Amino acid sequence: MSKTVISSDNAPAAIGTYSQAIKAGNTVYMSGQIPLDPKTMELVEGFEAQTVQVFENLKAVAEAAGGSFKDIVKLNIFLTDLSHFAKVNEVMGKYFEQPYPARAAIGVAALPRGAQVEMDAILVLE
């Protein structure tokens, strides 16, 4: 099976030994996105703004792969404070429609660059 690197200028550039996403067959494995503004490569301020930025970054990579949020089958959410989970659900409701993807929410001690939220996803393209 061939693998294709997926990248978007509308999401933060990969910093390190990884790709924004890899397409293998009709499946796209998206790397974790933190709330970096792709133009400035700086973290946005505030939890809700960080959550929106992460979804926007994921959206840009999904679109670069030829997909959309409708194609996401699995979403992993990493939070430094699980008390923010209700806000994540609220923001997520603006980006997704039923059927919603399978999802995990994981509390972590810290995230890169001091981010409060990170997400990765798996898409299956038709």
C-alpha cells in the first residue's frame, strides 16, 4: 500500500519528525493539532479560542486530504483540564453533525507549547 504525505499551509507546519497527515489507501491519519495560529505559529489565547483553532487546523488538513469533518471516524481529544470538556462539546457541535465520530477525551499533565487542548483524527474517504 502506498502512503501519501498530506500538508496544508492553512494549518501549522509540522515541527519535527512527523507529517500533518498520512494517507494510506482511503484512510487519513491526522497528527495532533495544538492551537497554533498557522500564520504566526503562536498559541491563541483562552480555552474556547484554543479549541476553535484546533478544529480549524484539523479542518485545513482534512480539506488538504480531500475530505471534511463528515469523513472523520475517530477523534481523540487531549485536555490539560477535564473540567473544560463541556466547552469542547459545545464548540464541537458547531463543526460536526450526526453521525458523530467515535471519540476519546483524555486528561494529560501537559501539552506542547503550553497548549490546553490537542486533537488528532482518523478520516475514511469514500
